[in-house]
Amino acid sequence: MPVEQAIRQLRRLPAYTTLPSGLGGWEGEAFLEVSARWPDRSDTLDEALARVIDQVVQHQPGQPDRPGRKPAPIGGLDLVRRGVRAAVGHRGFRVTILQPDSTVRLDRVPVSTLAKFSGGQGYTAAIILYCALVRARAYRDGHDFAGGGPLLLDNPFGSVTNPAMLDMFAAVARKLSVQLILFSGIKDDDALATLGHIIRVSPDYLDADGNTHLRVEGVTTITHPTIARLRWQRQPDGDQEPTG
């Protein structure tokens, strides 16, 4: 039954947003949580669906129609939505998400807060939810989740102004196996330092069909300094200090 399938998907959704290791306090946590009074018996679900069907058959989709106007036809997807709402009751759903923060705190907020997120918070949340949908689709089709794949974004630097949030946004993408391909004319070295490769292009010529061809001006690979070796040597006075 489509309504039962939809309810199962909603209940599994938090598992699809479970965050991988390497993300500090977020490790192993569900980014999104959905709670509701789920129907615990099939007869409870049947009763709820019977009420929805009665409303549709009686041309009472929930609100009275304007005089002299026929009710709008009910589509299949709308019928499933009504069935799910009826199944969980008048209290509806409670959906919360983790609020992205450079300190990676476990701070859960209502999903409606997403509209007030900063650019960096919004992009981070969008990548996680995008991967959740990819994971859900993969499992539905009988495949393993192999990562989010390539994701093209148009000038995210215009919205992400906090360098710490840009670092977190990139870190989450790496952990979820999302290859970020960002397009921007920015020349801010601090912002670009988050990326691994930079390809600078410029317009070259316009062909007879009106297509603009680009020319590669240069390719930069950014490497971050790491400590390759650390040796400790005991000094005569008993103190220790790193050398090498």
C-alpha cells in the first residue's frame, strides 16, 4: 500500500542522514529526526484511510468548496499525503535537524529554522539532505550507497562568508563522498584555500553557432602542510622538546 510505504520511508529517513566518522560531535548522529504518533496496528491505519476515502468520495477534501464550483480532482500523490497525515493524527510530525556550527555542537532545531540559516549553514544542510535522498533512492533500488557523487554549485562564496563554515561545508562534502565543483570569479585566497584544485578559465572566442569557448589560464593544486615526522629527544636537564 503506498501510504504504508510512505510511512516506512519517513521512519527510515533519520537513518539515511546518519553522519560518518571524522565529524567530531556529529559522528554517528542522525542529522534529521522525524517523530510522530505512528500507527502501531494495521487496523488503526485502515480506519484512518477509510475516513480519507469517505471524504474524497463525498467530495469533501477537507475544506468546503466555493458555491457553484466543483471540487478539484484528487491526484494519487495528494491522496497518499492525506492518508499519511490521517494515519499520524492531528498532532502531525515533529521534524528537527542539527544546526551546522563550526564547533560541531549537537544543537537540534526545528526544520523550519532552515529558512533562517546562514549561507554556510544552508549549504551544509543541503548537502546532507541531498545525500540522504540519494541514499534512500539507492536502497530502494537495491544498491549500496556509494556517495553523493559530483555536485555543481554556482558561486557559493557569495553566500558563505564565514571561513570556518566554508571549511565545515567542504569537510562534510568530503566525508559524504561528494565531489564539489564550484563556479566562481572570486580571487580570495583564504576562501579558495579550502579547495583542492583551482582551474582558472577565461573567454576565448565565440564560434559561428554563438557558443562561447573558454581557455584554461592555469591549474593550481592546493596542498595543506602536514607534519611528516616528529622526533622527541631528551635534553640533559630532563625537559623534552620536539626536534626534527
